[in-house]
Amino acid sequence: MPSFCRHNRLIQNCPICTREQAVEMRPIVTSSAPRTTQPRESTPRPSRSRTGAGSGSRAAGNSGRVVVRRVARGADDGYRNPLVLGLKSSADAGRLAEEIAFAEYRRRVLEHDPPGLYLEVADPAGDIEERSWLAFLIAYLGPLEEDDPFAEIARVRTSWSSGEIPDLDEVRTGPRTAHDPGRAGRTLEAYRTWAARAGSQAGAFTGDAAWAPERRFARAFERLALPGLHRDARFDLLVTLGRLGVYDLQGGSLALGGSNDVTVGAKRALGIGDPLLLERRATELAQACGVALEALDLGLHNWQRGDRATLGLGPGAEPDPETRDPVLAALGL
């Protein structure tokens, strides 16, 4: 009987597993079809302008532009851990542990000592529609990586009751923003329409009062698939609303899929591409590290990018040892 490896290939056809299990790899068989000896006619490619390629501002937009980023990988130093089957480098594992610990630290800060505009969202005395709208603007625009992460959001924000869409011309956005200047206010208008269909934002986020927090999170995430509102912004919005106590929401999965940094990072770290197995391994990793599953969202995002987005905590924020040590221990570091 043929044997298949964890990459869903025959073992003797998998370059990774043949090396790990000391199995002789099957030689590659080339096609027997005759090759043409005629040279191919070359088709000139249109030249591309490099103008703006080095811009660091997200306000300039990125629609229609493909960005290729080379991911730095640590050297194989013999590191192996069943929780992160895709990692062969202790340096990569160490970076992942730091980012998971930071993401869990941020989640706890949101629950117990929310900074900046998050404190206004968490205020139970405030109007729930205004709190929900502010949380959406924070997730959509993204906090800056500056001493005052919420300065731009505070500058352009409007009230929900006014019905006005913020003027986002020249707005500066954070590293995880969903804002695309080419769409202008269409995403924000789509959000208002989405809430209006349910009668209010509270009605849209709550859904059926009998739902479990995980189901409510999953349904809201699915229904928030609005034009211009990418996966990362939707996920962070729901995590924020749940951890700040606005609604009873809790992520029961990472909603992996597509080409976002969280999904790509999960595939790299967990060593599998199947979405169901990815979610299962992510859950096992979170449990072993003693962190909420939701924390892996920001942790994998930052690890994959190689650049930490603090999402409101500001530059220099670091996890405390009580959060970091269990993660390091789980990854054998």
C-alpha cells in the first residue's frame, strides 16, 4: 500500500519527508514528448514606473499594485517542535514566541486597562451605537505606530448619530489598515448599510441572543465581508468589541484563508496548508502556550511581516515575563 506524508504526497515524492525519514526519493521522470527546437518569439513587456514604490504611507493606497516581500528565514539549526512542524530554526521559533506573547499581552491590556480611544469604546456609560462606530473606525483606519496612536482617528472621526462619513483625504493610517483611498467612503457607507439592515449596529453584532459567543463572532465575521473591509480588519474589530465588553463575542477559530499575512504565517509555522488542519493545529498551539486563540491572529501577522504592529499600545510596548515565559516553554525555548 502506498504511504502518504503530512503534505498529502507519496512519501517517496516529497522532498521534505524523504529527507526527514531517510527515504530514497523517486527520480523525477521527464516527459517523453519531443521538444521543439524553434526559439520562442519574445514578447516585449511594458515598462513599469517605479514612482512611489518606496513610499511607506498607507494613505497612498495599494489597489492594483502587487507587492512582493521576501520573508527572512532562520537557518536550520536542528530545532523541532510538534506544535510548529513548519519551523526548523530556533531563531524563527523565538520570534514567533515573542509575537504570540505580545499579542496575548495586548489582549489582556484591552480587557483590563484599555489605552486611548479604546477606553471610550469600553465605557459602559456611553451610547452603544457610538462605541461600536468608534471601534469600527479604529479597526478600519488602524492606530499609528507613534506616541499618540489614535491622533488621526480622533482628528477625522464623526459621530454615528450625525450620519456623516469621515473626510479621509490625506488621512494617515496604521500598518494594518483596510483603508483604500481609491474607494473613498464606499466601505464606510457599506458598513452603515449593513447596520441599517439589522436596525442598528447592536442588532447586527448581537444577532440571536441565544447564540454562543463563538457562533456570534463567526456569523458577524461572515456578514461583515463588505467591499474594502479585509479579513484582518474584520477580525480585529470583533476581537476589540468582545474584549472591551461591548458585545459577547469570542473567536472560536482564526478564520484562515486567502493570501493575508495571518494565513501565510500559519501555513509556514504549522507546516500544513489544509484549512481544517490549520485551525486544529492553531488551537493546539494556543492551548499549549496558555494564550487565547484570538491572540494568534496578531501574533502570526507580526511574525510573518517581521515588523510588529502594536495596534494602539504604541512603540516600545513589550509583553511581561508572566505572558512570555509560558509561550517560550511551550515552544521549547
